[in-house]
Amino acid sequence: EVQLVESGGGLVQPGRSLRLSCAASGFIFDDYAMHWVRQAPGKGLEWVSGIGWNSGDIGYADSVKGRFTISRDNARNSLYLQMNSLRVEDTALYYCAKDMMVAPINPGDSWGQGTLVTVSS
Amino acid sequence: QSALTQPASVSGSPGQSITISCTGTSSDIGGYNYVSWYQQHPGKAPKLMIYDVSNRPSGVSNRFSGSKSGNTASLTISGLQTEDEADYYCSSYTSSSTLFGGGTKLTVL
């Protein structure tokens, strides 16, 4: 059974940093691209970033470009999101999602339950 | 990166069919056959319902179907059931990034 478990969320002040992690199991992690998708309270889904199977293809939403960095460790079956210079508008539930391809195309058939990031002074 | 355009809400009665549209541009929906649809119930993670425009993942009911014409993709749900009441989102690949639609709330009357 595919499992994606996010961690690392919490309350942080504007301008500070946070690192999210996603532990994957139940599938061959390095066969698939991965994504981070967020959802602000009461709002819709927003794609944040995607990374290919070997970290060769990486993309970011304009809203986070230059502040967030996605990475993966295939040996540890883990996905990460380093979030710097956090803003109030980054407050959201952050989901880790598995793609169905080796390149980051669309979040696919498996999603975690999310980790909540709250940016507030 | 502008969001794809979806109607805010649609409704239908049990047994009926409804269609949700998702409009983009030639740079996203119109340029690639990489459109997905997700169902999200309150407090739950999204669930993939359609990928690559019209393909259903294993376990998804054949009452759900997807299509695309030009820059607009569509999700059709036939034989509406009360459990179909949820939010639905489309997404499309677009040159090194992914776009989501704003979401459509489906009410089953």
C-alpha cells in the first residue's frame, strides 16, 4: 500500500524558515516524480513544486520561486521542501503527492494527509 | 501562471449527469494531453479521478469520464450519487510547471 507521510509543519514567524519532509513507502520511490501542493484554509489547491525521479527536472510556482527549494533523497525514500523567507500568505496545508510519471507532470494517484504551516507573528 | 478557469459551483439530482468545464490556454490544456481531475471531500486529501485527459485510475467508477476540446477540458459524472457531492479540481501540465483550476463545488440535490 502506498503511503506518504508529511511532517515538519508548525507555527513560524514571517521571514523565518521551515523544512517539510515526506516519507514514502509502498512503491519504488525513484521510479516516480513527486510534488508539493498546498491548500490555504477554505481555499483551492495550489501547485507549489515538482521534482523528477533523479532530481533532473524541477519546477516551482511563481509565488514561491526563489524562496522554496524542493529536493529528494532516493536512498531514504524521502521528499523535502525547504521554505525560506516565509510570508503570511504561505499559510496552508501542504500535501506531498506522487506523480504517475518519471518527470513532474501532474500530481497523481497518491497523496499524503498534509502538514499544516502557519505563518504569523 | 494564471489558474485554470472552472465554474464555482454546479448541481444535479441523483441519477442525472453533470459536466464541469476547465478552461486554459494553448500553453497548458491546449498544448498537452496532461489534464487531471481530482475529487476532494471536506477534510480529506484530494483523490485522482481522471489523468491524461480521459484515463481512469484503477478503482474509479466508470461514471466518471474526461475529455478535451481545444483549450477546454471537461469532467462528466453520469448517474449522480449523493457521495459524489464534493469539490472537484482540474490540473494541467504547462512547460515545467503545473496549474490547478480554482475548483468547482458539486451539490447533489
